[in-house]
Amino acid sequence: MSSHLSAWNSDYCSRGRLWAGRVHGLPDLPAPSAVLELGCGNGKTLGCMPAGWQVTALDMSLEALHLCRRSVPKAELILADARALPFQDESFDAVFAFHVTGHLPGPGRRALAREAARVLASGGRLFFREFGLEDMRAGQGEEVEPGTFRRGSGIITHYFAKAEVEELFLGMKPLFVGTQRWKLRIKGDDLVRCEVDAVFLKI
Ligand SMILES: C[S@@+](CC[C@H](N)C(=O)[O-])C[C@H]1O[C@@H](n2cnc3c(N)ncnc32)[C@H](O)[C@@H]1O
């Protein structure tokens, strides 16, 4: 785990704000919903959340939280591990896990899923987003586990199939699991970005 953490910290230290742009597809939640974001990074998703939500965001990288604090000054930020959440059961109406689950090895992904379900109130929803198997980067780097690749920075990324996402959150009811694909033109080549989006209901 320490190499995982140091890979993230050194990436933030050397490259600064890693994630920018608008985040699409945030749901309509009633204000004031209690919302938790896992692995908030430098605040790309957090910065797009409506002011009426009561958001707590966490990351295990202190460097990420420093950057996040600059871009989202009023957010409640916590240094914590998404695999062992420092919250009581049923504390939140919604949990967001956007591009964090896939940066953990299999046991970590399952621990995150269990913890997300635990801290959600009954009737609460989990919003999930990760790269899918057809993504342009899938297969690049060293395969450290099936479907999980480590690239030059030391950061690992797992690329998901839809069925695997349903299986990961088996204790919750899937409301939506879908794959989005779009083209990116990079240096004259048409490449495909592919994400799996899902919403699960805690019953
Ligand atoms: C791709 S960035 C996420 C960005 C953010 N969710 C967004 O949508 O812009 C992934 C983040 O997950 C964090 N992370 C990785 N493993 C984690 C863990 N076990 N607990 C908490 N944060 C973690 C990393 O430090 C990094 O900041």
C-alpha cells in the first residue's frame, strides 16, 4: 500500500493538478443530502457538486487534499483510506466513487465496496464510474492482476466489465449499469475512451 500511496503523492507533487474539466452526469439529489466522495483527488468532481449538498470528501493522499483545498476552499476534506472509512454505519445519503475503485487491487476494490455500502443509509445511492475494458489505455503497462495494469508512474488501473461492477456491489440493487464510449483524437489518431457508469441502491 505504501508504494501505491507514494505513487499518487509523487504524481501530484510533480504534475500538480492532475484532473481538470467538467464532470458530466451528476445526479439531482435533494438539498441538503449528506454526500461522501471517495478519492476526491484535486477536486474535479467535488468542484462540480451543487452548493446545497453537504459533502465530505476524502483521499489518502495529502498532496491531493492540498490541491483540492485550493480549488474547492469550503469543502469538508478528510485524509482517509476508502477501504476503512472513519464513519458510522448509514451516515450518508449518497456515496460517489469516481475513478478511485479502479486504482486498487482486487481485495482493496472489494473492501471499498463493502465500506461504501456500510456507510450508506437505507434508500441511499452509490454512484460509480471507472474506465471500461475497451478504453484506449486498457492493456498498457505491466499487468499486475487480470485486467489491472501498472504504468510508468507506479499507479495501477483496473479496467472493468459491466458484469464485474454488478458483482462487486452484489449486496446492493443495481438501478443502472451502462458503458459509455467516445472518440478522442490524439496526435492524429482516433482513440476510444470507455467508462462504466453505475448507480446502486442500498436496501
Ligand atoms: C483519478 S484520482 C480521482 C479523482 C476524483 N475522484 C475525480 O473524480 O476527479 C484517484 C484518487 O484516488 C485516491 N486514492 C487511491 N486509493 C485510495 C484509497 N484507498 N483511499 C482513498 N483515496 C484513494 C488517489 O490518491 C487519487 O487522488
